[in-house]
Amino acid sequence: MDEIQFLQSLLRTNSSNPPGNEHKVTEVFIERCKKIGLPFKITYLEENRSNLEITLKGHGEKHLILCGHMDTVSPGKTEWDYHPYSGEIVEDKIYGRGASDMKSGLAAMYLALESLFIEKKTPPATITFLATAGEEVDSCGARVFLEGNEARVIDALVIGEPTNEKVVVGHKGALWLEITTYGKTAHGSMPDHGINAVDHMVSIINILESIKVDWQMEKQPLGKSSLAVTMIEGGIQTNVIPDRCTIRVDIRTIPPQTHQTLVDELNKRLESLVGKNEIYKFSISMILDRPPILTPASSNIIQCALAIKNEIDSNCSGVSYYTDAAVLNPRSEIPTLIYGPGDEKLAHQPNEWVSISSYRRSIDFYKALILSFDEKMIAEPNPFRGGFK
């Protein structure tokens, strides 16, 4: 099976999450590993869900992890030009759910490691290929891996998410909040007899608008932080004063912003509204909490990537989406490179595709990265070197 057929086999495996069914993807890797005698490790999360690990021992003490997720989002209800699980090839494009995000990056990382195993080449550092479950929802696979490997020393992490072959040194953090206001029901014709939770939510949204300006920061290459109210629900029918209203808020952060600090500040401002009798009662829940990740361009893994691409530090980029690195490396203590063949603009879109030529170049890139990440590169102790814990 060549590299194109291999990617097609991954794309034809439905691993949309929920429910995930990532073990079906794991089985595609297992079949290939067994054919060449490449050892692997499976960690089961639950029925039909698993992580896959493959480790290639290196000459030295350094350890590099290549990580990607096996799940995808749903194809959605929009009609595709080509079936989302067909792996259809049209000119230089392979279509399918996960083509960009991120089965092409996952396949390319695996094939880079596989080629070294077949060629009997020992890399300078020990290489672990980690394919995780659940990144699109709760990063359950990354969390399970972390629980079992807190003491493992890691020198660098590579995430194969779509970057259009750009060297990416970090991503924004993601904080999703659910805010609820509470009131008291009454007949719609007698609003003074109730407490209108929807009216009170308007006050909170106004506070969020002011906070959006106060909180906004900019840091290159990640860009600006952001805040958006993305969902709202309240009331039971037209002639009843609503006693409950809920919104969802999507906040994207950059260092040095911390999510707990933002939540504490929001709580403080809303408590002030309660004290002024502008709102009656509220609650705030964290739905998702992923910290921002940022690695210095001077880090060895980034310098290796730039050298392969024949580029300079100023070519480093950042991305808005979050990755499993936010779980595996929440304090940015492990130098992390994000690099993949897909186009991030195609992620979660109908008619998702990846360029075949970009996919093939990425296999070569990952292989060169593995062979150039050398323990001799560091002349003095690496201040970033540490375990996952």
C-alpha cells in the first residue's frame, strides 16, 4: 500500500466524534505495523476507542513525540461534491472528512517513522508516534496518555495539525463559558410580578462587551485575543416571563493571559451587578479550558524545522485553533512545533481536501526533522526539558 492508498484507507474510516470509534483507525495502523513487524502499543479508553503508540529507540537520551488525533468532526448536513468517506482523488487533491484535520498529518508522521524502521535507520533521539482519541471534543486520549506518562521526560513535541506547511510555534488558548441568569416566572401581561432573566442577561452581555475591550491583548505571532457570545437560550413561551437565560461565550487567549484570572474578574463584575440590584442571580461554568501554547523560535525543534524549510525566525507563525498540546503541555514547558500538510481554513468544512503534493512533502519533512533532532545540538542544559507533569 503506497502513501496515497494509506491515507485513503484512513479517510474511508468513519471516526467522527461523537462517538469517535477511533479504534477503527487504530486497526488500520495495526494492520500496516504487523506487515513489517513494527511494534506498537494500544491503550483502550472504552469500547471502540483507543490510543496508539509506536516508539523507535534512538542513539541518545533525547525523546521526541509526534502527535496527532484520529477523530474528526461530523461531515455535517451540507451536501458534499464527493462522499466525505470516499477518499476521492481529483487532480492533486484527496477529498474526505479529516483530509486536512488531520489524517493527512497523522499519516505523514507515521510514514516518516515507518520508513526509518524499514531502512533500519536509528534516529538520534527516541521517537514516539502518538495517535490519540477524542481531540475534537474533550481530548480524552491525550488526558489518558498524560495520566500514564507524567514522569516521562520529553524534549520536544510535534503536533501534525494543518498549518499549510508553515512552521507554527504556538496557538491561542480557548476558554468556553456558560453563563446563566435566574429570575422568577410571571404572566407575560404582568411583568412586574416576575424577574426577567432575559433582561438581566442583556446587562451581562453589555458587561462582556466592555470586558472584550479591557481584556484584549496582542502578541505575535498569535495575534489578538477575542471574546464572542455564540449561543443564547431563554424563556419557555411568549406569554411567560422567563426565569432562566443561558449564553455560551467563546474566549480566545494569548500569553500571559490566564483563564482563572479572567473568570475571577468576570465574577467580580457580575457580583457588582447583583449588589446594585441590576441582576438577581447568576452562575458561571467553564465548559472548556485550553491554555495558550507558545514556544520560542530559538528552541531546537523550531530551529530544526526552519533549517529544513530554509527559513528564518521571522517566518514562524501562530494559529487560532487549539490542539492536544494544550493538554500535554499546558505550561509550554516542552518546546512544541505545530506543522502539517492540511489547510486550516478547510478544517470542519464541507468538501474538505488536502493537496497530495503537500502531503508527500510533509512525509519528507517529518523524516528530515526526526533525523536532524540531535542531542548534540544542545551545548548547555535545556531549560525547557521536563516531564509532562
